[in-house]
Amino acid sequence: MAGGGAAAPPPKQDELIPHPVKDQLPGVSYCITSPPPWPEAILLGFQHYIVMLGTTVLIPSFLAPQMGGGKKEKAQMIQTLQFVAGLNTLAQTLLGTRLPAVIGGSYTYIPATLSIVLAGRYSEILEPEERFKRIMRGIQGAMIVASTLQIVIGFSGLWRNVTRFLSPLSTVPLVALSGFGLYELGFPLVAKCVEIGLPQLILLVIFSQCLPHLMKGGKHVFTRFAVLFSVILVWIYAHLLTIGGAYKHAAPTTQLSCRTDRAGIISGSPWIRVPYPFQWGAPTFHAGEAFAMMATSFVTLVESTGAFIAVSRYASATPMPHSVLSRGVGWQGIGILFSGIFGTGTGSSVSIENAGLLGLTRVGSRRVIQVSAVFMIFFSILGKFGAVFASIPAPIVAALYCILFAYVGVGGLSFLQFCNLNAFRTKFILAFSIFMGLSIPQYFNEYRSVKGYGPIHSPAKWFNDMINVPFSSEPFVAGVLALILDVTLPPKDSTTRKDRGMHWWDRFHSYKTDTRSEEFYSLPCNLNKFFPSV
């Protein structure tokens, strides 16, 4: 050896062994069937409720003014969306996949909803409240028709047959971009009021990642309740800035993002109000808009499939049997039906942010999510109290997204452990599907921001949405492309099957072939006989 130095000792044998593959994620404190004590479960459930409020508030705040609604209508939309989210979450955790998944509003429905809002038949209505109700009825009709797609695909077992072709390899792009693909809702929204958004982001990292390792006792308190601690502190700080006059002469957009008293939700909310079916009137139906909404529903079906897989991973469950995933899709279709019947203004899908919160807290208990659903229903009825929490400034919520969406994205990357990354076939499928999953939606979104409409632009708005919406979704493009490439590209032999990781998932095709799967996913009261399982 040059220089006459002593040779380095050979590495120990255990240092050369790679990390073992894990069917269930280790390090989770409470999995699906092991709930925490009731006081802790209630606090964790309330934390999930706070996180889901971001989407619940942002979507009505964007849609209601364009529909002609004021503060009252916006508050009622938020209450209705909360109420329906609570019902759908209870249905999914009890009868659907039985995963700890929150079913809330979806941003994917916004383009199709906007097409209905901007339809020419509503332009002649001058009275704002009447215009709002008429548009809402049109959205309800399209949503009710669109719900049949997921109901049929799910309960017929058709989605079960499609997902049989999913492998760990094709799952990676689908789940990864379900989280990473929402980057536009992260730091760009934080930067709209960086003086409160950035402290929220920094405090969340400190509470969740740093303090637990510095504390000798009670470290789990900071790990599990980092969102509550950080949001309360920054919310108080933002309120002090507001009452101290920091934004007194700021631009209107800055005041809307930074001030804690500009949401208008509290003043527009009634003290007590129970949302009820067809509260806006009888739904109206338009064939083209229904087709556009059905296409959007199919996109959310694919996106929710990725989110369900991420939830199962962070709940330390085994990979979902295909029949269970199909059953969950069917119940999500019923959730969209509820959205249409009650009039939420948007459809339902798995909440990505709440899926990420499972990873942040390391608590994947089903009971916690059911407690969260009770909070949703309770505070949707007591309007004033729910409006207080719903008035959290958007940059604070966006700071949470920066970490929670990232957790879902990296949950997708964790499935790489089942794949052979030294195979060039694997490398190509991963690289091409992820790159195109980011690049194609970027083109569609940039085109829309410049031109005001998508690349597919015809007199039929509903047809435009049927094409533009799917290609604007990162997880949809990446997931579908990865699945097609994984199934069709040669060679097709036993080596390729192992490279894809299929041999790791063979025993999870049905919940009856693994006792753990039966424990996690089996329905109560012997209801499994009503659903296909093979």
C-alpha cells in the first residue's frame, strides 16, 4: 500500500447484508387494529380534522365567488363538505377498505366544475344567490351521474381485475406522484405570506424531527402532536400581527393570505345548521357535463388507488388484496353520490394530506380516523365553532402540505425495495413514467395558464375536460404509463417477474391467504360474503 500505512480491516459480514424487505412498515406505534388510549386517540383525531380543513376551505373559497355566492354560501359549502367528508370517512373505515383513510374533497374536480360554472345558460341570471343555487344544482346532477362509474367499477369487481396487473414496480410512480405531484400546493402558497408560512414549516420540522431526539422523556408527544403545537403557535403569532396592524396598508391579496380575520367564514356561518340532501334544490342534468365529470371521476379513481396504497403502508398493513381495493373504490363512488346529493361543489377522494399525517405521527389506527370523522360531522353542524378552525390562514396549511405530501411521495418510493434496480428494464419504466408524469401535466397546466384553456380546445367544453383533466394529473399519467409499460414490455419470464417484485405480493391477492390481511381488511358481522374476494 502506498505510503506504508496499515491496510484497512475488512468489513464485517453483517455490514454487507442489504436491508431486508418488509411487507409491513416497521416503526409504526399503532397499526390499524391497535388503537391508542382514548385521550390520545381523541387528540390525534382532532389533528387529522385540522389537517383536512385545508382542502375543505380552499375549494369552496375558490368556487363560491365564481358561482355568485357570498360569505354565507361559502360557509354553507364548507359545512356541507365537512359533513359529507365525515360520512364518507366513516363508511370507508367501516365498510370500504377499512383503512385509516380520510375521504375529503378533491382538487381534481375543479376544472370540470368550472366548466359548469362558466356555462352560458347561467350568464343571464343576474341575482347572485339564485345564480349560485342554479349552478350548484347543475354540479349536483353531473356528480350524481359520475358517481355511478366508480360504484359500478368497484362493486362489480372490475377494478379488482385491473389492479391484478399492478406490481411494486408500477406502483412506485403512481404513489410517488400522488404526493410529489401536488408541489404547487406547497411552497408557492407558503410564499404568499412567507412571514407566517415559513415559521410554520420550520417549527413543524423542529417539533416532529428534532425535539423527539433531544427529549429524554415524552418524546412521542412531539412526534405525534407536532402539527397541533406548531399550528397553535403560528396561528397566535399571525393573529398578533393582524391586530398589531402589520398588514394595515398591505395589498388586498396579501391581507387575504396573511390576516386571520379576512376569511369571512365565521360571520357567514350559522350557529347550528344540519346539511341535508338537495338543500340547494332539485339537481339538473346535462349530458355533456355528466360525461366530463365521469372522466374526472375515473382520474380520481386512479389517484385514490395510489393514496389507498400509501395509507396501507403507513398503517403498517400488508399490501391490499385486489378485492378490498375494488370494494373501497365502490364505497368511494357512494361518497361521490353523497357529494352530489348534499351539494358540496366537488367530488370525493382519499385525502393525501391525511395519508401523509399517518407517516408523520407514526399512528395508523382506524379508531383515530373514525374519531376524526366524528369531529367533521360535529363541527359541520355547530357552524360558528367549526368556522373558527376553518379560518386558519392558507400559508399555514400550505406549510403542512410541504411535509405531508412529501411523506406520501416517499411512501411510493419505499416500494422500490421489492424491485431489482439493477435491471435496465426496471430503470427505463421508472425513469420514463416518472419523467413523463411530471412533464405532460406541466405542459397542459402551462398551456392553460397562458391561453386560458387547455391544449384540447373545441366548442364542446365537456369534451375538452374529458381530455385535458386526465393529462393534467401527475399520478394518473405516471401510473397509467407505468402500468402499460410494465405489462407490455418484453421480456416476460420468471426473472422479469422477480424484477417487478410480483413474487412478494403473490400471497396478498386475497385477504383469505394471509392471516394478517384478514385481520386488517375483513368486514365486520360476516359481511365479506357479499363482496367478491378472488
